[in-house]
Amino acid sequence: MPHSHPRSPAASPVSVIFQRRIDDASYADYARWQKRAAEALATVPGFIDQDIVPPSPPVQDDWVDVLRFATIEDARAWLDSDLRTELVAEIKHAFIGNEDVHLLTGEQTREQSATSVVISCHVDPEDESAFMDWQRKISAAEAGFRGFRGHKVERPVQGITEDWTIVLSFDTEDNLASWMDSPERAALLREGEKFNKNLRIRKASYGFDFWFRGAGGDEPPPVPVARSNLLALLVLYPLVVIWGHFVSAPFIEAHGVPIAVALFLANLVTTQILGWWAVPAAFKVFGWWMDPAISPRRRNLGYAVMIALFGISIAVCTLLFMIPTT
């Protein structure tokens, strides 16, 4: 739910990221509270806009709330304000554990779009130099892994957070997992054991491009809805036909299961396949067509390819219906 306010072109935007685990039973209360909080934020000096990312298990279990302010002073004023204290008091009963607050400064670019983890840890003042040396060794090791995009270290901000914050970014979830599960990282964690006793890791399905926008505060280009829907239909149609003809009809409906239950099972299975494998794979293959900035010629070429694939899909499914299921 973005809200925009004018700001000075010279201002350096600051992002305040809240990560909160919310009790499932309180989702509706939290949604209503977010609306009240958004209305309050619209009156706060220096506030630019807000993005709310709901949980997306198993990748992301927390609600992520990203607030952007014109300057660090504006961000601090909001964090220390009585208004924020009152708002948090209204919804704190819904929190599972404490909320994590990360304040990240500096400009980032769209090239940093990726999958990220936010790592928080406490470092004693006398150990800061050794901690930074350790972080440099880690970032050097990360750079040798496929898909590495960035390793950003933020110092604690007095009066806001006592923790150091590291934002680690890779281009894909698989490449990020390769590093997180690697023997190299395990060895480095053992080497810096004194720094990671209270290590907290939060995974997010958004890269730096979501938390930061360019100096002009530009929005990332939206994915075209019509093209997205067509691509989803391209993988949904044959999946539904195959499931219905070869699984549901002979093994579920034929045994007297009510059609309503059979349809529910079909939707349960197909939506999981779509969400986890089929649609992401299709978007990866047709990524060139999803770009809103492509030329009309390439856009029309994509529509032509979709029409051809739909024709092939219908023809193949028609032939499948001719194959007996018993």
C-alpha cells in the first residue's frame, strides 16, 4: 500500500524494515491495524512510501513492512515518536516474539534485484575491528559462489537498534542456498563463533531493489497482468486435463467420491504444482516477454507464440481424451 510524498532531490532515502511474526488467528486484526498505521504514516514528515509483504511460507514466515523516509533524521523521529509507540501497543498482542527492526541507509540499484537474507548479530565495541575483518573474509568467499550479488553491512544506529545488520543477496533462491549450506560458510562461522552466538537470520523473497529505490524514488516496473494470466493459463490447462482424465476420473470419481470433493482435491494438487514449479518455470522461460519495456514487435511475437502453444496444448489434450482410462 504505497503512499507518496514530495521530497528534495538531494535527499538520501532511508529504509526502515520491520519483520514481525504474527499469530495466524490475528491476521485480520493485523490487516486492519496496517490500514490505521498507513493513515498515520501519511501525516509523518519525511515519509515517502510503504510496502507490506505478507508471509510466503516456506521461504518467508514473517510479515515484512518496509517504510522509506527522506532522511535518517526523519526515520529516527518516526521510530522514537509517541505515535509509533501507541500504534505498536495496539497490535503487540499479535506478535510471536519481538519485532525485528532494521534501518538501512544508502542508495541501491535495480541490478541488485535478488533473493536476500537479513542477518542480525550483537558485537561488543572492542570486537568491532575483528568483526569487520571477519565480514570481509566472508564477503570474499561469497563472491566465489555463483549468483552472488551483494553483501551489505550496517552498523548499529544509536537509539534504534543495538545489532549489526548484514544483508546478503544472491540472484536466485538455489544459489543463495548453495552458499548458506556450504562447507566454506560453516568453516567461517566456526572461525567467528564469538560473533554468531546470537545470530538471527530472516529470509525474504525480495532483494535490495524492493527495500531501496533509485535516487528518484522510481518504482520497479510492474509485471504485465494480462501476459502473466495467459502464461499461468498455459500451464494450468494441460495440468487440469491430465489430472482430471488420468487421475481423478479413474481413481477418485470412479470410486464414488462426490464431485465437489474430487474438484477440491484437483485444485489442491494443481495449485501446489503451479505455485512451486510450473508457473515459476514458465516465467523463467518467458522472462523476456514479461518485461514491460519490450518493443511492440517482441511483445506481439510473444502473443503469437502463446497462440501457437495454446493451439498445440488443445490439440494434445484432445488426443488424450481419446485414450481410455480403464
